[in-house]
Amino acid sequence: MGRARRNVGPTSVGGGRSNRYEARHVQREYVRRNAPPWGDASARGVLAALRTGAQLSGSALEMHTAWVLGDLGRTTRLISRSGMGLTDRRTASEVMEAYVCRLASVAGDGPRQTRVVRSFLKPLRERASVYAEAKPFDVDRASSGPATFHAWLSERPEEDRHREISDSQRIVRGLWRWPLGWLAAPGVICYERANGRVNTERHGRADVEFLKGVVRVDHLPTATANSSDHYVLLAPGKAPRFLTVQEVARGFMVPHESPLMEVLVNENLLSAGEAVSCLGRAVHVGVARQIVVTLLRRGLLRDGLTYASAFSGVDTVAAAVEAEMPGNWSYVFASELNARWRSALLAAWGGRGLTPDMCYTDALAPGALAGGTVDLYVTTPPCEAFSKMNHVPTAGGQHVSLHRFWESLAYVRSARPRVVLVENVTDASAAEPMTGLLARLAGYYLETNDLDPRDVACAPMARERRFWCLVRVGD
């Protein structure tokens, strides 16, 4: 970690062109396609795949690379097996196709072929040289928790804040056609996902054996912010209903006495559907608490903690901090685009110091980027462009999301908070480039891991997410 790293942007290293490229291009009298610039994740993915292939074939890296670039089909297969996301596969495909053409243009000329291969490998190695390898983010595990989500169900749900399922006749009519007489205990589905599987895998006709793999009777499936995909409870002998706000909040392990719980159940701040949607895009509080416990044990957090966040939502990580450090911290600034969620954020954490003038509408607002140094900075950028629930992801949408995330890190680069915590989906199209961007933050060492409430918090909810923890060097 002692070596200096250049603080470059996500697309600053190109396809291997030297300063004398144009002169040599004319001198050699052949036309080549310009390779587009590599991204962190695409360069890392291709280099790793090439090294693996070279090892398996017993060849030197340059020799194996020449063999791969000698045939477009081989490059396509390498890219498809690399595990990269949509944006990075496209980048790698464009670069490698350009180099296939370059290598073909000098066929039979060994020295020139070698130069082409080395030109191809050069930016991959340059990317690797500025990329600090992340260490595992080992988080303390909770000792116990409920066996099933049934422990979170209310005895009198009619007294909770709830969303009427009768307002969603599509769901009611759809469930009426499902054979559910086999249920012996309450089960939960997210209807849009479940119905999508029925349509795709059973051509619209659900059968008992298939539904047994769709309806969850022990743990809650992954929550989403999509209001058409909120939890629906299917209980034997009872009409289907949405889980109440209190039930979902308990599933996220929001403490009963938390200021956040007060906001979620307050009818004047958010509708029941909005409250559940806020949780659907949030960090699981049980997981966040175990992270805070770990950072406290390591001495990285302490009493009097100063805290800030970006892309804040209603901020369930703040709920975790409050649970583990009640009253021993202060909320300095936040950013949230949604006006109603921003009002709820202020209502929840105003008592810890968050004020309207320090609650920005955009993580890229000048105030958010120029905030003072805090002990813990949490950023949870939107993941919709990368989510598995997004059935039509686009490379453009993913690129915009990553660019906004990189721009928002200007705060970290200038203010240098002591600890930075980042959360997002585990999909490689997001996780790999985000790891690359975070690894470029000079003066920090990086740890990362995929964490799930079922493993970390002993909470029966599926919500695997990637977490990154950056700790300022010297702390």
C-alpha cells in the first residue's frame, strides 16, 4: 500500500497508443482502427482472463494473448466467460476487435505482431499498476436471530400502517388463479417477480410444485423500492395482504425505539407505500449494525462520531449508528433528490444535528462536495441501472450512474473522511467498476465483501449486497 498511485479518472488510459503513434502509422503504410479507452473493470477482467488462459495452456502471457487476438471468435468467447457486466463487455469487445484487425494487418511479420500484442497489453498492465487490490472486509457476525420471518409478523396487523391490497386488483386477480391450498404456514412473495417466473417458466400457468419454489415460507425475498413488487403475505385460510410498514421495518431490523421507526409510522410524512419503498432501496439495518460493531472494535469509530451521507434516502445506516452509539454522534450533512424522502430524512435525523441547509438535493451539489471532514461517510448510489430486477439494462445508463458516482467521490478526494462506507448491488457490472474507482482514491486502503443479512445479522431476509470500506491511511 506504500506505493504512489495516480489519481486518474475512470477512462483516462487508452488503448495503448504511444506519443509517436501517428508518425509510425504513416511510415508503416497500413490503416488501423483506433481502439477505444479501457475502463477499470474491463481492463482488469480481460487481463485476469488472459492470465488464467495462459496458465491453463502453459503459455507465456504474450503468446497466449497473440493466440486469442488471432481469431475474433476466441476474443468473443473470452469476453463472454469473463464475468464482466454489460458496459465492460462492450468496451472489451470494441478494443479487442480493433486489435484483431491490427494483428491481422501484420500477419506473417513476427516482430510487428509482437509490437501489436505488447501495445494491447500495455494499458491493461498500466491499469493494474494503479489499481490497489482490495482486502476482504471481514465483519463480525451476530450471535442469534429469528429462525423465520414469522417472528416479524404483527399479531394485529390491522392496527399497523398498511397498504390495501384491494387497490391492486391485478395482484388480487392473479393470486386468485394460483393453487395455494398446500400452504401450511404463512408465505411471502413479491408478486411481480413471482408472476414473471410463472409467465416465463410455466407459460402463465402456476402449479403446486412450482409455487413451492416461488413462495417463501422461511425468509423474505429481496425487497425493492418498486411499489408493484412489495411483500405480499399468503396465509392459510386468509385473504392475501401486503406486509405492514411495521412488519417490513422489523424485517430490516429497524429498532422499535429508533427515530427512523417514528418517521416510517408517521402518516403525515410518507404514505405506507412510500415508507416501504424507502426501505426497499435501503441498507439492511442488521448488516449495518454489524459493520458499525466491527469498526468500533477496530478502533476506527469512537464517541463523538461525526457522520455524513450521500444518496441518503431515509438513511438506515444512521439508524445502525444510533442503535450502537445512542446520542454519541452527530449528523453533519446529507443529500437526497426525492423531496418527500428528504423531508423524512430531516424528520428522522434532525435530532442528531441534520439541518435543512445541510441536506442537499443532489450528491453533486457544491455544498455536498465541499463539506467538512467527518469520521464516517456513507454513500449508497442508486443501483437501478445494474439491478437484476432491471430487465432492460443499457450500457449508457450504467455509464451515467458510474460517472455520477465518480464525480460524487470528489468529496472524499478533497475532505478525506476517516472511514468511507459504500454499498451497492453485487452484480459484476456495478461491483467491478466501482471497486476500480474506489481503488484509485489515494491515501486509503480498501476492503470489500458481499454481505447478506442471513449470514451477517442472523436475519431471515435475502438481501446480498456489496460493501466497500475505505480507511484513511495512518488511522
